Amino acid sequence: MVGQQITIKPYEPRILAFLCNWCSYSGADGAGKAHLHYEPNVRVIRVMCSGRVDPLFVLKAFERGMDGVMICGCHPGDCHYINGNYRAKARFVLLRKFLSDLGLEQERFRLDWVSASEGARYARLVNEMTNQLRDLGPLTGADRFSPYTYQSLLTPEVGVP
């Protein structure tokens, strides 16, 4: 149609957050109950423990179009499952290095600790990550994360001893 204006929506990042059932999810709930302002860009998946977040969940999130992934758990020493958050930290360090080797900026993947009483902290973390991702821009085009990017690295080559 001639004369019709095309409006382009500004980029808004999509963030997937894995929140520990016992602390971080309650902290996020507290932020909502307190009517704290935080960006609506985050989609939450409640997990029993941050240590139960499989690295493939993170890879799948990027593969399916998320611009960032955040894992929030209990503070060290406060895990309901004794050492789940330490397991999450160990996986995070390795996975962040792996993602960096694939070319993803470190700001796209984050691990933090949020207790049930820290709704304001949760709101601040979401706002910080959203603003960082806005500055980075979308994960699109040639930079798009695809399963082919990492599957070849995870599959052993035939004939290698």
C-alpha cells in the first residue's frame, strides 16, 4: 500500500531466568509483591535447586532465541540441598568459558545469589542484565546461536584415538 508507514519496534532483549525454588523464586515473588519496578523482559523457570540446571538447558535457551540466560540460587552456605549452589557455580564457570569460546559475550550468561528477602536485589539484577543486553543488541543473523555451533564441538570425531 502506498503511503503506509512502517513502524519498527525498538529491540527488547529476551532473558530466561532459572530461579531456585527456595530462595531466588521467593525473592522474585517479593519484588512483585513490593511493586518494585523491574523490566518485563525476563521469563522465569522455577527449579528446585540452581545446581539442577543442566548446561544443555542454557544451550537450548540460546538456540531457541533467548538473548540472555540468568541462573539465581541460594547464597553459598544457605542451599537447602547442602551444596547445590556450589555445583551451579562450578558448571557456570565451565559453561561461561565454553560459550565465550563459541563467540557469545559473557554478559549474556549470568549466575547470582538472591535470598527470599532480597526482592530489591532481584529487581536490580534483572534491570542490569536487560540494560547490558540492550547495549549488546540482539543475538541474530550470523551471530545467531545454533545447535550446529556446539554439537560439532561435543561430538567426538570418527577415527580419533
